[in-house]
Amino acid sequence: MGLLAKLIPRDEQFFALFDQLTAHLTQTARMLAELFDDPAHVTDHVRAIKDVEHKADVLTSTINQRIDKSFITPIDREDIHMLASRLDDVIDLIDGTARRFEMLHISIVKEPARALARVLIQAAQHIQTGVSAIRETKRVTEQAAQIKRLEEEADAIYHSAVGDLFSGQPDPLDVMKWKEMYDTLERATDSCMGVAQVLQSVSLKNA
């Protein structure tokens, strides 16, 4: 197999597909922040995010189909599938956050939601850098450390925001709406850490 591997070129197209997928991730994170800044046009923002989420789904499907067709892949097939799935999960969660915002008829955005959206953008950017440098273990490790720091920052924002919801004499409907929003935002930031862990594992294996 060693000689055969040298004779048959590896399918390097996976790296370009991953770069496209991470670009979609960063785009949806930015679009979510734009939605929070412009809640009056929620329907337009939600539709735009859904369009990018659909493109990401198609791209993830393309990656998985390519795994089956490629004779030799640049990294393990399971790792390609896992990384694509984790990236798609984050985009799905961002899309889900936007749809919940519309479904709950929120018109005034609380500051912690904006803060969590900003954290999400930064995490997405570090993921994008890490994926593009997947064969450079040192750079991937640096990006993973930044994503971990951001996850901890998001956790602190989340706990403070949820605590504030229940302080004083809260409106039960407001509490219900925003608890749901904060939970989905936190799941999205947590899922970025899931990407970082897979990315680090793949990078170490292929160093």
C-alpha cells in the first residue's frame, strides 16, 4: 500500500471544502450579530442565515460523498467526516438561534445576547484560522487555546445573564424567552469547543 499511495495522488480538495465551510460559519456568526442589531427586520435576517445554513448543508453532503469516492484521503476518513459534522453543527445552532429569536417575537435585544454573539464571531474566526492551518500543529493548538478562552468567557456571560433574568420581580414571559435564547447561544459557543477538540486531534495525528 505504501508504493500505491505514492503512485495515486491524495485528494487534497478536502482542504478547500473545509475552508468554504468555515467561511460559512464565520458569515452566519456575523449575520446573527447583525440580526441582534436590527431586530426590526428579523424575517430578512433569518431568511439570509437560513440560505447560508443550506449552503453549508450541501457542502457537508459534498464532503461526505467525496470521502466515499476518494481512493486516498489526506487525513483519515473518519476525521474528515467528524470535522465536517462538527462545523455543520455550529452553523445549525446559529441558524436555530436566529429562528428562535423570530419565533419568540423578541423586539428588544438584551446586551448579554450581543456579547455572546460577539464571542461567537471571534470563536468562528479562530476556527477558520485553525482549519486553514490544519497541518500546522502549533498554530492549531494556539487557535484551540483561544477558542477555549472564549468558551469560558461565554460561560461567564451566560451565568451572569441568566442570574439577572431571575433577579427582582421578573416578567415570567420575558424570563422564558430569554432563558431559551441564552441557552441556544451558549450551546453554539460550546459547540465551537467541540470543533476545536476535533481539529486538535486531527492535527496531532497528521503532524
